Amino acid sequence: MIRAVIVMNTQGKPRLLKFYEFQPPEKQQELTRSVFAVLSGRPDNVSNFVEADAIFGPGTRLVYKHLATLYFVFVFDSCENELAMLDLIQVLVETLDRCFKNVCELDIVFNFNKMHTILDEIIFGGQVLETSSERVLKAVEEISRLEKSSSSVSFVPKSVSGRFGR
Amino acid sequence: MNPFSSGTRLRDMIRAIRACKTAAEERAVVRKECAAIRSAISENDQDYRHRNIAKLMFIHMLGYPTHFGQMECLKLIASAGFPEKRIGYLGLMLLLDERQEVLMLVTNSLKQDLNHTNQYIVGLALCALGNICSAEMASDLAPEVERLLLTRDPNIKKKAALCSIRIIRKVPDLAENFLSPAASLLKEKHHGVLIAGIQLCTDLCKVSADANKHLRKNCTEGLIRILKDVSNSSYAPEYDIGGITDPFLHIRVLRLMRMLGQGDADTSEYMNDILAQIASKTESNKNAGNAILYECVETIMGIEATSGLRVLAINILGRFLSNRDNNIRYVALNMLMKAIAVDSQAVQRHRTTILECVKDSDASIRKRALELVFLLVNDTNAKPLTKELIDYLEVSDQDFKGDLTAKICSIIEKFSQEKKWYIDQMLKVLSLAGSYVKDDVWHALIVAISNAPDLQGYSVRSLYKAFQTSFEQVSLVRVVVWCIGEYGEMLVGNVGVLEVEEPMTVTESDTVDVLEACLTGHSSDITTRSMSLIALLKLSSRFPPTSERIKEIITVHKGSIVLELQQRAIEFNSIIQRHDNIKSSLVERMPVLDESAYMVKKANSSQENIVAVKSGQTSLAGTSIMLPNGVGKPPAAPLVDLLDLSSDDTPVPTSTSKDFLHDLLGIDLTNSSSSGIAPSGGTDILMDLLSIGTPVQSDISPKTVSSNQGFAPTTKPTPTTVQVVDLLDVLPSNGSVAGDQSPLYPSITAFQSSTLKVMFSFKKHPEKPQVTEIHATFMNLSSDAYTDFVFQAAVPKFIQLHLDPASSNHLPANGNGTITQTLTATNSQHGQKSLAMRIRMVYEVNNQEKLEQGQINNFPPGL
């Protein structure tokens, strides 16, 4: 199963943390820092796979993709296919791209809970839920629409996601 | 409304945090926000609850405590509106700290929402349940999830399927309830539902053998059909990743097939065709295609596939190895590592390609490939592979050399069939990367040379040649120094020249030059320099013309600021000046080192032991002595150990320890095996040796003597007082005399391993000679603390033993503290038999129980 999804920028600031196995907040920060330490030390011309036994326990690996100013990191155990995980990062990035029209770090910073909504439609409790970015987008849009329509009654100024989505 | 609690908008807060220049500023902003949120919570502010939780999620991501928001999440979940519920569930998943009471409170809301009419709300509840479900919740809510598996909406269905995975992981007993709905999911057409259903089936197989059997019987055919459909179906853009139709579905099906086919020949055979089709038809120019191939290979390796199919699979991996994409090469190496166990012949065929990967530009690929090559080495290919690797060693990266050297050395050691080849290869490695070679490797080389009389001349000459070009390689230098010390005359006299050798002339003063360079060179460490001193001493007797010069060199070091060197220089100087009559016998060539015993020792001593030897070398205070075979031993044991070494048929006579000692010292004592004159002679010589140079004697505390003796306890007379007494203990009369004269007994190291050291000190009451009070001190030499430490001891029947309680059962790491325990031994045959004891230490380290035991034979005499 997938153990964690971490999105952080190239300075090591977390932009999205999602752990599918419970980790206390301090531990989450520590893990993020260790992952960053590993990734920042890797040159560009090497593989995208890292053995993560030392950080996440035996048998774990991580796949990362370095795009613009962001690292997308999936941590998973031996039950997942590394190459498929790489594709799954691609699915996530593609979906974000379609959702935010050329996604950049700022979009993710200010819409982090929309990020969570998207992620929840792709990965569910550590398992792959959906791999078609089209369908993910449809589900996310449906959720936003629902939020807007119900919040228009009483929560117009306060709705968080209503304000986002550019 | 409190103006503070309304706070700022989420967007403004994020902006404010981003504007912070320092961590302190950021903390201040967060503290202010948290204070506002807390006061809003205490005022039960409903309007902004939703926004506050959103803020808290952001704050949580930055690593600040947000536990106070948990109850707010529950309130949001309980409210009616969709946006509130959504943020509430999101917050629940992120902020929750697994506290049971919170989970219990949320169970009811979840139950309601799972039964909600709005499918999106059901979706939210399922998602939360799938992420945070505990065993209790799983039992409570399983019926709801089970029911949702049968709804018509595919979005709910797939989420329910994945949620079921979490439930059966938490409560495996529930697996059978999910079996038939899961099996029926495999008949679905909707892609997402199908993937989720297959994952659920895979997990069911994992937790229950019955489920595996059931699915194998009923679903194998269906799975094969799915795979056929998806791989034959025409272009479906919706699930296309890089031009390949739905790779994830492929992968999940293949994975489930692996679970079902494992260990079942019939099912495996049934799958053969489709697997062959996928393995041969899938396009491999895209990552997604390779992902499918990779999974397919793993399935072929996992099930009872035909050998033809396995070869096909391994060939796919072989193709992967020459792929330009680093990732593909990396996974191929990983898989080949597993494939070796299944079909090593097929993997061997790709040896050349794998060897190329050792030279890859990507460090992680190099490391993998090297491990794989190591697994591939066998008797037939060892020579060419070693050559390739050594050639590469010359040009490899600095940080890769350590790994590479270690692997090459162990290949050479493991697969050498002839001594000359072994020595040649080791020499190459030492001259290319001698600084990376572990101590045990060059120790083994010395043992091997010592055991090859016809190659000693050749070795020392080759070493001399290698030294001329590679004098900066530490291990090489040490081997050179040792061999010149032992076989210097073979170098000068060209003894035993092999046909392949080119003739060379080395003069006696050339060899002294080499040793002097090693002794004074800046790169030489203390071990090398100590060894050089000994080698010089040896040469001074072999090459009389150079003895004056050697004497001068040694004299210079009498003033060395390094105690060890100074002491040696002074001792050796005395030997040269005052004891010329025994010098030649004292510096005789070493007896042949026992190879088989060394190998056994080496095999027994784990990596830890090597570390221990290393630390013993580097720290002056370390107590381990370097024996000729390079294995660290407690100070009291070396002579006994040497006896062990030579106990199998070696030229060294081994009847008693004093014999052996005489032999080592090369002293020609007549009639040494019978008691009488011999022991006194031995004592005299020992005393004589120890008393050389009175000012030194005061310096020689047992500790400094025993510490860091470099490489030659035999050539250097360094037994501590303990050892002298110990040796003489062979004769009971002598022992009892010692006992009567001195009521003080020296402490001994009763037991020492790489991880544990036990010291015994003794006390006796003059009026009760039979009773000995033993004070045991335990010290942890490893870097992990020991807990639940228990010490046990057993004694022969004529001894009674009483153990007092230990001072503690916790032993801190790295010798930072000790446990002490007092033992009272009553020896009923005092004066006739000496104490003997077997000890056993049981303790836990890193939650693993460990046991160490040993026998103590080195009690001081007279106890």
C-alpha cells in the first residue's frame, strides 16, 4: 500500500502531507525532513527510486518526481509496483495541471485543501482509487459545485473553497 | 462577535505566514492565529468553525500542535451542510491523533453519513473511514460498508471496496463476510470499480487462505478474461497513460494472479498463455508499458510458470538493463536479484550487461549491479569477473571504491583456487585501493602468504615492486612492512624466483630504506610505524651489515612522543645493545600462522567484531591485543589463544603453554616438555625481558603494554604480569607459592566478545582461604543499550557458588556505565584444584534476546 504522499518545495517546505498510517505531527515533520535530506542530495541524472528503509521502516521505497520548484514523493511498501507509482505521480500532476491550468507552487499553497480533495479521489486509504484524471476532475468539480450551491445559502463569504479555484 | 476570533481569512493567514522572514516570525503569526482559533472554539463560534479548521489544517502541515481542533471537526461533521461536513472529515483525517474517545464519538456520525441519501456525503464518510478506521470502528461499521458494496453508484462502490480493505486489515475475521461481494465485483465493467474490487480480492487472499482457495477456484478464469479484454481492447483515451491502455488495471490483475498462482501448478498453467501474450506483446517504449512488463515478470517469477516463460521473463529484464531510462535499469536489477533464486542460469546469460551496470553513472544502480554481480560469481566465472571489477576499480568514483573493494575482496577470498592467483589479485586490489581494504582482508593475506612457503619470495618481491608506485595505500604498506620483516632475505637474495618473474636486484639497504620511509612517512599511522620498528629489528639480525644503521633509526625513536613507539624503540634498543646473544633467536621468523583456525575465527567473528578490532586499534585505551591473525582478544587470553590456534597439526609443539612460549621466543631449552629446569628458565627469561631498561619498567602498566601492540606480540616480549603468572600457573607448585606470597590477586578479564566485557576482581579473607569473593563488572561494548541483563554462572561440584543481586539489569551503550555483581565462591578442594566457571549472559538488545556464554579458565592461581 501507499504509506504517504508528500509534496514539498525545493527548500524542504511541506506543501502537502498525507500519511496513510497514523504518524504524530512531530514525526510527520521529522520524516519530511529526512525525505528532503535524501532528495536534495540526489543529482538529476539518477533514478527516481530511493530505498526508504532507514526512514519509513523495512521494505519501504519512495518514488519522487522533481517538477519546477516542487518534489512529489510517494512512499510505499513492497506491494506496489515502482514504475506504476511513477505513473500515479504523473496522474496526480496531470490532474492538478488541468484543475489549476498550469499548476505552480502558489496554487498548491493557497488551495491545499482542494489538493486534498483531489488526492482523496486518486488515493483512498493508501490504495489506488482512480487513475483517470478525467474522472478525478469530474468528481472534484462535482464536490466544488455541491459546496458552492449549499454554501450560497448561508456561507457565501466564509466558504473556503468557494474563494479558491481561479 | 469578538473581533479577535473572527480573525483573518485563510488566504490572508497563508499570505502572512509566507511573508515571514524568519522562523520566529512565523511562530508568532501561528501563535496569534491559534490563540484566535482557540478563543473562537471556547465561544462556540459556529460561523467561522469551518474556516478555523481549514486554517488549522494548514498550521498542522507546518508542524504546529493542533489537537485542540479535533472536537471542532466532530461538530462540523455532525452539522448538516455539505461544505461543513467536507472540511470536518478532511480535518478529522489530518488532525486526528488516534485517541480512542474521539474515534468513538465519530463512529455514530459516520454511521449516519454512510446511510445518507446524498452520495457525496456517503463518499466523504467512506473516505474518512478508509483512512482512520480502528478495529472497533471496523466491527461497528462493517455491515454498512458491506451494504454499500452492493449499491449501483460506481463511485460509492469503489470507495466501499477500498474501505473494506482497511476493515479486513484491522479485523481479519470479517474477511469471509466480504468474500462473495468482492468476487462479484470482478464481474463489473466499470474500470474504477474493477481496480478496487481486484485490490480487495488481493487483500482477502492475504488475510485468509480460504479466500485464496475460493478465489482461485472461481475467479481465475474471470481474471484472465479481464486481462485479455484490456490488452486487446482498442485505444481508450480515458485510461490511457502514455499510450498504454489502463496500465493500473493490468498491474492489479497480474498481482492478484500471482497470489492465486503461487504454489498451484494447475492455476499457473492456466495463466501461461495470457502471461506469454502480455510479456511478448506489450510495448516497451513507454514507462507505462514497462510497468506492465515488470509486473508481468514478477508474476511469472512468483507462480509455477514453465521454464520457457521464465526465460522469456528474464530476457525482458535483460532488455531493461540496456534501457536508457535509469528507473527501468534500477527495477530490472532489483527483479534480477529475486530471479536468481528461481533460475540463476538464465540470469547468468545477462552477466555482461549486468557488469556494464556496475559502471553506471547512477550510484544507486551501480550499487545494485555490484550486489547482483556478487551473487552471480561462481567458480567458472570468478577469474574474468574479478579482472573486470579490478580494472574498473582503477577508474571508479572515490565514494564507490569502498563498496567495490569490499565485494572484490570477498569474491577473491571465496573463489580463489590457487594461492598465486589469490596473492596476485589481492596485491592488485591493495595497490589500487589499499586504503579502503578492511583489516581482516589484509590479515588474511598475511596468513595466506605465511602458509605458502614457495610463494613467499615471489610475494615479497611483488609487494616491494607495488610499494614503489602505491606507497600511499595504507593496507598495502602494512603488508609490505610485515613481509619484508619476515622474508626480507628472500627479497634481497632472490629466493624462489618463479618463471613469470622479471629479475630484479634489491640491496639490503634498499629494504631498510623502505622500512625507514614507512616509519617516518607522514601518511603512516601508529600501527604501520610500530610494525616498521619490529621489521627493522628483524632485519638487523638478518642483515648484519645494516645493523648499525638500524640501530641509529631505532635510537632516534627512543624520543618519540608517541608512547607506543618510544617504548618499542627503547625495548628494541636494549635488545640490540645488551642481549645480542638471544637477539637472533628472539627475532626468528614467525611460526606458520594456522590458516584453517584463522578462517574459522574469521567466519565466526561477525562484522561487529571487525568494528571492535578497528576501535581497539585506534584508541590507545582499547584493551584488545592484535594477534597475528588480527582478531581482537582480551589481554589475558592471547597466549591461551595462540595455543588454540596451533592446537591442530602445526609444526609448533603445543603440549603445554610454556613449551609454546619457549618456541615463540625461539629459546633453545632442552627438555622443555618435562617440568623441572625448564620453567625456571622460562621465568628467568621473561623476567629478564621485562626488566630490560629500568626506567621503562615503571612506565609499563599492564594497560599500556597491552594496548595497541600492533602486529607482533610474538616478536615483542610484552606479556603483562597477569600473563606471566598465568603461564606459570601450569605448575601447581609455582602457583601455590604465588598464592601464599601475595594475598592480592590480579583482576582478570573473564569474558570478552565484540559486544560485552566482563572483568573479575578478587578478594580473600586470610582466615578463610577457601572462600573467594569475586567482584564482577560488566561492560557493554556495543552502541546499543542492553536491558533485562541477567548473569548466570555454573561451577564444578567441588565449588559452591553464591550470587548476590546485581547492581542493575540495564547496561548503557559504549561502556558508559557498568553493572556490578558480587559472587562468593567456596572451593572445597582449595590448594588442589583451581577455580573454574562457566558463565552465561542473557540480555535484550533492540528488543531481541541475546545470549553470550563462555568458560573462564584464567583465574589467578591459588583461589
